[in-house]
Amino acid sequence: MFGTFQSSQLRIEVEASEAKIRQSLLYPDRLRQWLWPQTLSEGLPEQLSAGVTFTSKVGPVAIAHQVDLAGDRHLRLLLSHGIDGFHEWMWGDGWIQSRLEGVTLLPLNLGQTVSLLRLKQFLTQPDRS
């Protein structure tokens, strides 16, 4: 893999319940709503669980994901191709923490920051369901 090893850990406060955060991270239909401009492959199950694999794209860069752990307050994705590493999410009432490590040419900290801000914005919008 080309690139450099990068590591980033961010934690933010959000005005959202643990359940709403969980739905936004574990349900692909919700993920697609806030993850833009990153896109997810089609054919995903209703909810992410251990063993599920999928691909996301950021522009021309494809990133393979394998769900390693998926629980009520935790999600860990093993990454390959565009990023060789992992992305770990933890959450509770009013907070989200994201830890991202990997070898890549992409600017991980910038992408992680933008993703968290988009998720925070999504979570504070009134429910449309």
C-alpha cells in the first residue's frame, strides 16, 4: 500500500440519543443520508453486523470495509484498498467518538472531521421518518 501511516481520534458532543446515533451508524439507509460525498455499495442488509462486507467510494478511490464488531454502542470496520487500517466508532447519549488508523494517501483527519460534522448536522435535524 502506498501512503503514510496516519492516526486520528475525535470525540464530539451531539444533541442526540444513543439510539438515534446507533441507527445513523448501523443502518445503511441512514448512513447514505449523511455520508455524502462518500457512496456505499448496493445490496447491503438492513443493519450492519459482524462479517458484512461492502465498498465505499470517495471520488475515484474505493475502500473495502469488513464489519469486525457491531454492537449497541460500538462499530469497528476493517479497511483495505484505498485505506489499509480500521475505523472504530463508539457512542452514547450525547456523544460520538471516532478512531481511524491506516496507511493511505488520503488525508484521514480531514475526512474524519468532515464526516463527524456531517453526522452531527444530520443528527440535529428533525426526524423525517
